[in-house]
Amino acid sequence: MNKWIIVAYFLLNGINLDAQNTFPSSGNVGIGTTSPGNKLTVLGSIHSSGTVGGNGGFYNVLQITPLGDAPAYFYFDTNIPATDQFAPQLHINGYTYGASNRALKVTLGWYYYAGNFYWTQYHSDLGYRKPSRIRVGKYTKNGSQYIRVEIANDGIYWSNYNISAVDVGGSITHYEGWTWAQGEMPVSTTSQITVVERSIDVQIDGRLDLIHATTDNVPGAVLSSYPLASFINKGSGNGYRGLQIGAPTGDILSPVYLKVTGTSNRFSILNESDQENFTILSNGNTGIGTSSPSEKLAVSGNAIFAGSILASASGSRPIQLSNGMIYSNGDNGGWAFGYHAKGSAGTDRGGFGFYGSGNGLDYYYVGDSYANPTITTYPDNGNVGIGTRFPSDKLSVNGNIRAKKLIVSQTGWPDYVFDPAYKLKPLSELSAFIQKHQHLPDMPSAKEVEEKGISVGDNQALLLKKIEELTLYIIKINKEHLQSLNSIEQLQKRITELEKNKK
């Protein structure tokens, strides 16, 4: 402190030590200048090997020489009394060797009251390195307790470590004579140790604006009074918290405008008219074009999908693609797509739709159920069912069929019946077969048709065969009849001749 006493002496006595300096008894003091414009004007650099302080600011309180990577801690003893009269903030700056992020800048603050530390926290500026641990404690010197601080150097090399402080209630004597040592603070000489919690990296109370002050790199003039980007918290009068990009006025040519808000348990992106184009509610519901999505995804407007849409209902409502259009996956072990004119999806399936389960695809209509669809098809074997869910043939119909024309491609058509080598059953055998079996030969019985059904093409061929056989029977009978007539005619002629000869 001797140097300050000497300076004060010169100031009080108004001595001019040099032609370039002036120390009047009243007025401004100049060092390196004879015309100072302020209370103290220094033309040139100022250097001090000790603490420089005033108005609550104390600079270069402690400088720590470079540290090795072990031990991973160092501590320093302050002359700040452990009382409730002081609430200092320490500013710790330095950089490291062998680390990608070399710079370190920490603000450490606490308040000591009734034997405990309060609001003890440190703040590391955005983009700077953060120590893994900071602790504060008390140590005893000359019967009084003072503050001791420990910082982790994380096992790397520290260098140019400088400590300054701000303490409105402190005096310069509290910020002189500090000492430091490597290692953790010794528990045996520290009566209390408190781990200091790190606060958030950036805290804004109000609004932070990013302003374009020039017209460089923009298509039109930008007024500096309108921010290009703003970070706004709940303390602002704008009514929302979040990020705003682009000016809400016409000051930017073709502006990009975006608001991100986190009010009312929602995350929203708004357009230039403050309409929510994209909204995520606290329950996970997401809306596009709507601010009140009632489902996990609600889209107000058209949607184009370049790929597939996959969903898993899992007992809940499936995806509603548009007004009434439903797609789900997982309901009853399959997937469904359709139009539901009434009711809720998955329960009342009014309208029509398709349901896929296993290897099948079902089409259902109003009143249908998955167990009894209108149409069912199995792509693996090509079977199609109408009115039945398990078609056993290429087309299975549970009900009547009405058609204007039915064309059946059939092989084995019975033209062979008219072959001269074909043998008809004698009428006596045919009669005996009918009496025994109650149906024609080759034709299925009524019981077989009822149990197994009948092939339309095969039945048509059998019917044609019987018609052709009947035709042959008729031809044969007619031939025999003609032969009989000829015989009768010849017999009649013979009788006539005999009668004539008898006369």
C-alpha cells in the first residue's frame, strides 16, 4: 500500500513530478499528460503487481502458476470472512493444454448465513470449459474463519489461471494475501465443505434480439428497430416464450418468419399471422395445420406420402387419414383400411373397408364383421370367397349367383358317346340300376350333391352324356320299330297273296 500513500501525498500537495504529468491540489490528475480530461487520466499502460480494487471490483486478486495433470485438484485460501456481511462473486479465467476446448471462464458466487452456504452456484459462460467439481469451505486463521475454495483441474494441464472478484461489501484487505496449493482442500483444517452446483449456461430475463444494422447480404433494406431473431421468455410482454425468426412487419423482402413458443404446455411453430402451423401438446399429440390435435397425429389439410404408412393400433384407435378414412395395424392381429361413415374406428365399422390377417385380405361392408366379411381373398393360393372367409376353391360363394351369361371352359366333353365303338347299357341293365340306386349311372346322388356340391362344368358334361345316350336309345328303338313295321308290311302282303291263291 506504500505506493498509494506516496501518490496521495503528491496529489494533496499538487506537485508536478514531470513535465508530462500534473498533480494539482484540485481538479483532474494526469499521468503522461498535462491536460487530463477526467479525474485521473493516464496516457500509457498501467501495471500493478498486487491487487487493484475500488467500487466493489477487485482485479488480479490471485494468479496461479501452471499446474500439472496430477493431482486433479487445487484450492486457494481467501481473506474473505465467513460471515453474512459479504456476498462476493469470484471470476476465474484460464485455459488448458491438450484439450479441444481450451478456454475456461467461471463466475462463482455464494452467500454465507447462520453457519451455512446459500445460493452457492457457479456459472460457466457459453462455449467455455467447465470444471467437473467446485467446492467451498471454511478454514480458521488467527482465531477467525475465512472462505476456502477448491476447483478440479480434471487431470489436465492448467495455465494462466487468474482470479478477480466483485464484492460491494468487501474491502481491499479481504482481497490481498491469498494463497493456493495443489490437491483437495484438507478436511482436517476445513470445518465445512459444500459442493457448488452449476447453474444454467445462459439465462435471459426478458428479451434478447439479434439485430441487422446494415443492408449487407440481404435482398432489401432492414430496419434495425425490428430484430431478425429474438429469444423471448415468459417475462416478456409478447405473450409467449420461445424463439422468433424474421421480422413480423414488412421490413424484409420476402421474410422468413417463425415463432417457437412453449406456452400452455405446448410447443408450437407459428406463421407471420401468429397461426400455429405445427403444434406438439404435452400429452404427445401432434398437429399440422391445427393448434388442438386430438390424436397423436392430426393433419388439417391434404397430405402426400412418398413411402408407406405403418401403424400399430395395439387396442387403441388407428390412424385417421382423412374424414372417415381409417388405417390401422395390429387390430385383431392384422391391418385395416377403409371408410367409416359412423362410429369410432375399430368398433363400429360403418361404411366399407379392407382387413388383412395372415395371408388373407377381407372386404367388409356396413354391418359386416371381421369374422364374416363380404369378400375374402387369399393371395397365396388365389382363392376368393364371397360371403365366406375361408374359400376352399378359386371362387367360393355362400349364396345365390345371378348372371346374364356364364361361360365355363370344360375338358372331356362327351362327344365320344356317338363313337361307333361306344357301348350302350342294355335297357334291362339301365332299368335295374335305376331301381337300385334311384339315379342315373355316372350321375351323383342327392346326398353327394348336398355334402360335396357339384361341378357345373362336369355336371353339364354328364347331362349331355345322358342326353346323347338317350338319343342313341331313341334312334335304336326307332330303327327297331321301323324294322318291325317292315316285317308287318311284308307279313300282310304274304297273307294277301295266300288269300288270293286260295280262291
